[in-house]
Amino acid sequence: MGRWKPDAPGRLAAAALELYGERGYEQTTVEEIARRAGLTERTFFRHFTDKREVLFWGSSLLAEQLLRALDEAPAALPPIAAVGAALQAVATDFFGDRRDYAQRRQRIIAANPDLRERERIKLASLAAAVADALRRRGVPDVAADLAGETGIAVFRVAFERWVDETNRRSFSELLAASFDELQSLVGTTAPR
Amino acid sequence: MGRWKPDAPGRLAAAALELYGERGYEQTTVEEIARRAGLTERTFFRHFTDKREVLFWGSSLLAEQLLRALDEAPAALPPIAAVGAALQAVATDFFGDRRDYAQRRQRIIAANPDLRERERIKLASLAAAVADALRRRGVPDVAADLAGETGIAVFRVAFERWVDETNRRSFSELLAASFDELQSLVGTTAPR
């Protein structure tokens, strides 16, 4: 694997990732990305505002899939369980065959403070979108906010364990393990 | 209240907040802020890189106090309880007499997407700093990350309730209530 489907934004994203890995994010130009993808700069700018955003193309796809899975989760599930079910769905359907891609992307983001900041903002927006989806399910305001934030925190922690070079466990297993850790952390003592 | 202590950065922060409230963030210049504070632009730039950062001056103070409180929390406290104790300490010592300031600042930040993004990044850094402080207490990596993120999520939710115009409860009460909500959210069902 290593390439997305052969549509233009997917080819551009794959080409960008290759070039960022080979010569560094700072050193790569949009022209080079377009050339590597066999497309024009004009096509690049039809899909992305700059060379940074191309790294976050997958984030919108992930958000879409996660929110759809959440809207489809059984109405009877309590909020955190619904978020857990939706995360499990994307762990398989979205990330299943993309570990190599995710690892290469992670290395590039980890090496650049501006990209790390951008990644954090995307995750914060995702948490806010999850909270909104929970409100649509009738979850009260504060519970929706807390479940959105903690769900995305669990996701981030599980994701980082999953892309670690030494890891051999599936994303799905690591998500479940991280939810268990959250539960034993929070379940024990209510601070007052 | 409404003013920080009469040191230069505090006076600049108070002047900036006044002007942002009166004529809007976008419309205010550094020159005007310095003049209102009775200081020079040069002094402004000795303390802040730009007119945005002046709004986040308190964030560094908050981070310092929160981390100190966390380092001083009894070693026997479980991670989330230690974070809860540190947040309770700043709810009183840091925010106690600053609701008016906090409300005015919140209104300015809420009105501007760039400032909202900046606030999110500051909170994400704070969560990371809390996680590091927990690691110093011997908390394992994943638990430290989760406790940092969930603790700051609880803080944010409680803070938003506290600055709401209609609210009459103390920050401390709202923090405890938000921790309780987190516990009932997470404690019930472990998603798998």
C-alpha cells in the first residue's frame, strides 16, 4: 500500500508524503509535488490551499467517517460507548490498511512544530464535531463536550501507540486498551 | 478588580483588554495599547511579540501555578485526583477574583476564529505539560497523557460554565461538578 485511491487529491497527498519523507517538508515545493503526482500546480491549488494542508487531507475524510459512524451508532448506547463504537469503526474501515502511510505521515508531523500545532487544532475540531454529533443524539451540553474531548484523547493516545515502530497490536486492540485505562483512571477517585 | 498587578505586562494586558472590548480586537493597534497603559511601544514589544499574545499572558501564569500545585500535590494521590487538586488550587488562587476579567477576555476570544484557535493550542500545551508533570510523579506514559487531556477538558468545560453570564456558582463548585460528570460518563460503560 502507501497510495490512496488514484484520484487527484489522493495522488497529490501520496506524492507530498513521499517528497516530505525524502527531502524534508521545508525543502519541498508545490511544483515538485504536482510533478511527482503527474499533475499541474493549478490542479494542486484546486484541492489544497498550500503544502501544509495536503498533509491534512485525510483528516477531513476521517472526520466524515467518524461522524457518520457516530450518527449510525445505536441510540441506546451511552455517550462514551457511542464514541467508542464509532472510533472502533474507523480503526478498521479507515486505518485498517494504512499503518505504513500513517507512520510516514506521523514522522513528518513530529519533526515540525507548525505541523504539530496544526494536528492539535484538527484534533480539537474533531472533538468539537464529536460533541456536536452527541448533542444531535440528545446528549446534554456538558456531557457531550466531555465525551467528545475524552474520546478524542483516547483516540490520540491509541493512535500514537499504534504507529510506534515496535508496536505489533492492532489499532482496534489499542483503542480498547486505552478506553480501559481511561476507565480505571477516572473510575477510581472523584477529586473534589 | 479588573486590573492585574501594576507591573508593565499586567498594565499592557489590562489596557489591551479594555481596547479590544471598546473597539474590537482587529481595530486596535499596539501603539494604542501602549498609550492606554501609559507605556511605550518598545516596552510592549519587550514583553509580547504581537497584539495577539498579550491576550495569552495570563495563560503562562496559569500554567506555572497549575504545575506548581501539581508538583506539590500529595504523592499518594492517584493521577486524576492530583490533577483535580491542582485545578482546585488555581480555581481559588488564580481565578478567584478574576471572573470579570475572564468574562471580558472570553468574549473577545469567542468573537475571533484566530484567537479561538490560539486558545485551543494553549490548552493543548497545558494538557501536555500536565502529562509531563504526572510522569515526573511516576505515572506511566499513557495514563499520564489521558489524565492530562481529560483534566484539561474538565477544566475547559467548567471554565465555560463559570464565565457564562447567568452563572452564580463558584469555579470550584463547577470544577467538582464537571469531574463528577466525567466520572459518571466514563464509569458506566467500557466501550470495546
